[in-house]
Amino acid sequence: ADASLAGTEADLKGMVQYKILGPGIQPASQTPVETELRILNSTESLTLPVVTSTKVIELKEFLSQRLGIDTDQLHFVHRVGCSWRKQLDHEEVGRKVTVGGIKSFKAEKMTYAEPFLIIGAGHIGLRHGLYLLQRGFKDFVIVDRRNKVGGTSWISQANKTSKLQTELGTYHLQFDEINDVPKDMSTWPSRDELLEHFHKVSEEYGLMPYIKLCTNVTKIDIQGKNSGDGPLGKAYLEATLESYSGVDTPEPTGRGLESFNVSCAFMYPGNLSLPRQSSYHGEDDFGGVIEYAMFDNVNYDEVARGKTVMIAGHGAFGVENIRTCCEFSTKKIYLVCRRKNLACPRVCSWLANQSNPPISGALFMESMVPAYQLIGFDPWDYHSVMANAQRTSAHINQKSRFGIGDVYFLALSMGKCEVIVDDVKRLSPGKVHLESGRDLKVDTILKVFGFTGLYEVDRLLKIKTMHGWWAEGDNRRHIASENPGVYAGNFASTSLSPGAYSWSQTATHMMWHPKDWLRLMESQQLPQNKADDSISRPAYVLDAKTGLTMQFTIPSICPSLGELQMNNGSVKRQKQLLCHPLRKFLEECATEWDEYGKTWKAEDPSLKDPPPYPYTQKMVEDYLRRSEQ
């Protein structure tokens, strides 16, 4: 069969079964059976799970949604004895039926005369390009301002000491149902290792000929409202300097000018790109280093080794900077924040990334407890956690994404790091004075207040209102990136690749199958978003709640897309476990934990003794058993 039984079973379960009574008072039969559909003058077939009383109109409606056609276009015939008979809509569908009015059980793809434009050669842009190539579509171009692939996060924002916080299994370019997992990379690769991976995969999979580096899209003349009005318009390109590696709009060069019509623009800007800035009273008097700890502008060997460091901010970059400072033998770390955000132990991240279906919020929270017990905090009490009294249900709503890592918990448990919930009142030479009255003697201040979005994205794509991932309700203008923050009651992943693959599927589907797009817009179910200047957030930046809503809304309204994505969870689980089997993963975590602890204790005997790694295989296996119940 061209399409499998499993591929449509989930969709059919949601169908409304007609309850027409049979003869006398006997109800219509609900006995499970199968119906085989065949296309007239074709060998293509589709076997569907139905019940005896399933009506013809029900399967017509199913095919209508799947193929984006009207039910009136379909007609069913089946053999009765030695003759053929047309089935009427109210009749029970036969077991073997021939379908007329269609050429295939697969929706026909819309074709376009102009190329697809992908803006951004980072993780998502490269993944989208690979997705198109894998499906034989070659009429596209990827442009990026920088002189190499890799994107904003790893080229511009990351420090040379930065490492992937989540696991490789759910963060690599080959993440799909076709390719194998990387074989030659570490579990938590460094910035340079990841940049090499992006380049290597782009070369090996034939993506580089479609990429224009050192190229900036300066303007797009947008025409019409959606793909039904023709191509998006003319895109204007300009060459950037070879040395450009920033996030701000490049200075005009007047070189390499070109323009061409494009059918659509898929933009992947890296979401929050510019560092959120804030100054303290008395910075000029401090006398030590005060720096934003990102964009590779900190020499940790000079500002951290043997010194006392204050890290301002408790987001993912704050957690990452604790690890970096510890690797550079910092004497003492104070992490000062207005409120504590949840940090995520590595085991909890692994647990979510291998799950299918997602693990519950309550189990995710419970899996955090062993690490938090070492530092004297109860994660259930954090401001971002909403739970019932029995702690059998939990929902996390946090403006910052999880900082993932075990070093955070080890450093706090040994006394190498202290988290202080307070505000900085002022600075004086070598001191930080807090609003509570406490004074900290520090040598270096590293600021990690998070990031703000680029209003340049709104300007380029002429965005006033986002409709889901689409600018102005236009399926030709798709913008996606990781949503800031956490908003979930179940946890499927802490990583980017599952989302990158899903965005590639969704954006492409709405161009290839614009009738699904029209159905989605007519439903009026897409959340809308406008710029919020009070927090320097452009319209294209969608919060985590909005992103979660669309994960369920879009596939339910467009069943053919839901069918396309129905195996994404199993692909994620397979990738994660192939890369990181439980025993091996725990051994890596425990080995690194022990090495850090021994090193710090040797450097500073006054620290507390390092505790044993807080997770065992038996504990994690119990989490797995309970998640499957």
C-alpha cells in the first residue's frame, strides 16, 4: 500500500462516527474492520481502520482534508456480484472500494516559477535546506551575512569556551528519519566542534552550492497577500565584508548588488540576538573588569583565573558562565539575580529528549529533586512552578530558558558558587553593594541579562502582526526560532533539532499545499503577536506559550501535515538513544562530575568535599518505568 495503516489511524480515531440505527432497535455496528481504497485506473491503495457502520461521507471528508479537495469531487464505487455500483454518501462504506476523482492519495504539490529564499545559514536554515534537497527540490537559495555557516548563536553570541548544554542526540543537522546520527562528536560538543559539524554536513550533503555567504538581504518588495497572489516579490542582495560576524545590520558596501524575484522567504534570525544591557551606579569607580559575557569578548584566563567573579543573571548564559569560570579556576563565584530560575540537571534533559510521548511535568520536576537536594533548594517552590498540593501535576512558566548542566549543582554544593537573590545598589572600588545591605568583594563582574530581538527582521518582512509563524497571515513569509522561556506541563525536548525539523516541514507544507494554508487561516485559530517595545521585543519573537499552542493547533486543522509529522517523536527518541544509551550517558555524567570535584578540591582545600553524583541507573530506570505507565 502506498500509505500505511499506521499513517492514518490517529486521524480516523478523531472522526465522528454516524450513529444511525439499523433495523428495529439494533444500533449501528461498531465492530472494527478495514476498508481498502483503490484509485480508479491506478495500482495505488490505502487501507484504513474503520467500523462496520462507517459511512461513505466520513471517508470522503477524511480524504477531502488530507488532499485539500471538495468532497463533491470524490465518488466511491464497489463491486456487487458481477457489476459495479456507486456508493451514496449515507451508505456504509464497502470493504473494497474504488475511488474516482483523484489521481493519488497524496496531495498534489503547488509548483512555483521563482526560487524559495532562506535567510540565515544557522541550524534551522541549514536544516530547511537539507529538507528540501532530500525531497528533490532544488530551486532555493540560502543567504547569510557571515563568511561561514553556523548562525548567530554559535558564530556571534557564543564564547570559544561555550559548549552545547543539551545532548548531541537531539542537536545535529542530520536529525531526520533518513540519516544516521553523528559518530565522531562528543556528547556536549564545543562551539568550534559544532561549527565544524555544520560545515562538514553542508559539504557532504551537497548543500554548499545553494548557499551565498557574505550576503545581506537589504530589501524585499512584497507584493500581494499570500501565494495565491503570485510570488512574494523582488529580493535585493548586497555583499558584506568578509570580516563581518556581528548581529547588527551590516554597513552598506555597495558591492555584489543583485536582485531577483522569490516565491517566498523563510527567515531564521536566531531569535533574541542583541545583549540586554543595564548599567550599575558607580561602574566607573569599580576598578575591575565589567563585561557582557558573550560574543567571545571575555578573556577568562585574565578575568576569572584565581579571582572572585560576580555573574549577574540567572538564565542559560548565567549557568554556562558558571561552568566556564570553574574551568578557568575561578576562586569564588557569586551569581546575583532578582529571582532564581530553574536550572536543569543533565539527567532531566536526557529524560525529556528520549521521551515519546512527552514525560509529565510532575515527573520532570521529581527528576530534578536529587540534584536540588544537594544545594538545599526545593525546585517545587520556585516561582515558575505551578503544582497541586499532592505534587502529581506540575506546569512550568518561566521567562528564561533552562540553563542545563551539572556543574551548577556541584559548584553550589561545594561552596564554590553562591546564588544570591538581590539587586545591585551600587559599585565602589572592588565591591558590589546589594540592596539588602550585603557587600561583595569581587574582582570581575560578568553580565548575562539575556537578549533582545532584532527590529530589522520586522522591517525587512514588513511585519506588524504575526499570525502564528507567518508575517501578516502570508504563507510566503515564515519566521521561526526558539521561543524565549519555558511554558509546559509535559516535556518532550530541551533541544533545537526537533523544532528545526518541524518548522522545515510546516513552512514547506504551507507553500506546497496552499489549500491547507487557507483552511488554517479560515479557522482563525492562529495566535497573533505584535511588537512590544516596553521589553524591546519585535513582533516576530513569539513567547513559549504561543509556540506551544501552535504545536497542537496547526496539525489538528491540517491533518495531512499532522500525518507527515506523526513520527517526529519516535525519530527524536531513536536519535537520542542511539547517541546516548542510558548506561554510557550516566557514566559520562558521573566521570565529569568526579573530575570537576577533585580538581576544585585540590585547588581550594577549604571547599566542601564533592558529593557523589546524585543519579544512579536504578533511579533513572524508575523514572522511565513510571513515564511509560
